[in-house]
Amino acid sequence: MTVDVAGAAAELLAANSILILTHRRPDGDTTGCAGALCRGLRQLGKRAYILENPDITKRYATLITPCYPPEDFNPQYIVTTDIAEYKLFSDNAVQYEGKIDLVIDHHRSNPLFGKKNLVRTDAGGCAEVIYDVLMAMGVKLTNEIAECIYVGVSTDTGCFKYSNTTAHTHAVAAACLSAGIDGGEINRALFETKSRPRFEMERIVFDTMEFYEDGAIALALLRRADIDKTGADMDDLDSIASLTRQIEGVQIGLTLTENADGTVKASARTTKEMDASAICKKVGGGGHIRAAGASFDCSLDEAKNQLLAAATEQYHANK
């Protein structure tokens, strides 16, 4: 069943002992959403926690780790934030499959797996949806909540550069700035400051990038040996998929990352002529029109062949 912002707010106002889930390999949007929602619910006197995410990295840890539940917490109401499908559940969240009371998301590929579903595909970041829900509940936008919202919105829109940025996106960011956050410092930390391993990984990406269809498709492979050699962690690899789309003439940018467990993470980034979500759906993934992803349980080279075939097919279908 789908609900609007008012319906989701009513659901949360009637609930208590609330547990919030974030997706595996958490980014700024899922953690920002969860952090803001949990703090907002607590402001209203609710007992709310965020399920521990084993993949959390230092970049976003402060948004959610202070909200982890005690061992004796028995949740009565389960909410997901920015999770498009069950496959994106962290390993310790699998126990809640089929038990989600409220889904809050913005991915158009979401199959509406909750008992109630608020999916706003017009939102650049899911944090925009969380902001609307919090305001509908009468939550005061504190500095701490505003920082969570701003991180979510800014990271999912590429610091407001991507085409999913809307007037509402800027309105939400403006509200966060009005609440007193230091937007410039947050932007510097998230988008300008790079570690040495990140610089090394970017060099490898540009040195090894492959081009197809007269340069319309660019493909980068992040091999585990290179990742380990540079000492890069998940924070260092955050948003690296956007590099392929920065090259003039590229309409489809593909990045495949070899994970430590042998699986492969695929990311597609496209210009307005192409549909990233359609490409990733062909290989069992999904996402947004301009940014989507998928996972593979095969070798990196086999994943490359499958993703490249899907991208090539989509390129010729839309050419």
C-alpha cells in the first residue's frame, strides 16, 4: 500500500519502539536519512534506534552510531530509509525481510516491499522525503538533524550538480542552512578533501579506463589487488563511479569494483540521453535514471562482459 507524506507521518506518530534500517555499504543518503529520522522521532518522545550497520565507514559513522540500540531492544515497528529492495539489506537486517512496516525511499525501481510505502521518485535524495515527513510530524529542525538531512541531500545530488537536483532540493538545503549548519565545511569535507589512497585510485581509474562505441561508453575496473595496494577503503571509493562520466563524449560511464568477498559492485552513470536504471535492470540491478547499480557473484571480467553487453544494447536502443 502506498502512502503520501501525511500518511507516513501519521504512521510514525502512532508507532513506538521504532527500528530504522540502512542499506549495505551505506552512503550519505541512507545514513543521513536514518540519523535525521531517529533524532526527530526521539524529539517527539518516541523510543527509536538505528540498526547497527556492519559496513559503516568513518565518513558517515557519526550520523548513525550514536543511535544504535541496546541489546535488549525489542522493536515493534520497522522502517527502511533509502533502501530500494531486499537485496540491499545489510546481513544483520535480513531477519526483517517481510516485516517492514514503512518504506521511505526515492528509487523508482522500488517494488514497494513494505506494508506501507512512501516512494517519492521526484526527490533528488531520500533525505528530502525524510525532511518533508519530519516537518509534517512537527519536528523542530535542530542543527544535528539539519546536518543529517544536508549530508543526505548533498551526497545524492553530487553537491547539487546532478540532474536530479530540483527546486525542492535547494529549498531543503536552504532550510538546513537556516537551522545553523556550516554547509561550506560539510561540502569541503565531503567533496574536496581526498586521502592519498583516493588520489591513487583516481589515477588508476584514468590510466586503465576503456572506451567503446567511439567513446560513448567508458568503463573502469577497480581490481582488488589495486585497491589493497593503495590501502583504499570504502570511504576512498565513495563516488568514484562519477569519474567516468566526466569525460567529454561519454554518455554511459561504467565502474566495476571487486569486493573483498569476491563479489563485484557495478555502477552506471549516464548523461540525459541514456537510462542508467534500464542498463542495470538488465543484469538484476536498478536505481535512478542517471545513476544505478547492480551486484555480481561472478569474476570481475565476467561481470564486465555482462554489464558492457547491457550498456551496449541500451546505447543502440536509444541512439
